[in-house]
Amino acid sequence: MLKVFAYKNCDTCRKALQWLKSRQIPHQVYPIRDSPPSPAELRQMLKNVAEIKQLFNTSGQDYRALNLKDKLPSMTEAEALHLLAHNGNLIKRPFVLGPETALLGFKEPEWTANLQSKTN
């Protein structure tokens, strides 16, 4: 089953969850601010992106408040993952993991390609 880390007040998250529901794709929702992905889950996602910066919600207030634009390039991977695992606001959302799936953000064509074929 898919684990979907989402924020209830996020329009993109609501669209993604509606998309899953309308296609009857089984999933479990986790509140990303209260229960962020674990370091192991973050590492799993990291295998599917080009760089660690892609895991960050770069348009978020916490990202700007912590001045991560300047700090992130000099951080170690372990430091960045620790920061993400302890502050769900910093993570790009929705954050979706499944047995054969890892998706960040909601881009309908990407979700269709990755999820429709696995549920049909």
C-alpha cells in the first residue's frame, strides 16, 4: 500500500489525494508535519531523485527562515536527512512511497505513469 505524507492545508496534496481516491488506488495518509518520513524513508526517496535539494520544499517559509538556500550546499547528506526527518514542513509534498513507487510533488502525468500501471 502507498504511504502518502501530506499536509491537510496544501492544495497540491488535496489534488493528489483526490486523484488517488478517484482511481481507487489504496493508500494510507500520514500528516507530514506531525509524522515526517523516517531517515530510512527519506533515503529510499533519495535513490529516486538527482540531488538531496529535491527533497526540500524550497518555497516554504521554514526553508527560507532557516536560510537553507545558502546552508544546504555545505551540509552533509546525514545533516540534511536529519533536518528533514525532524521538520516535515521542509519536505516537498506530497511525499509518496510504495513497494515500487517513489513520488515527490504531484504531477498528474508522472503519477499516471507510475501508479496506473501498477494497479490495473
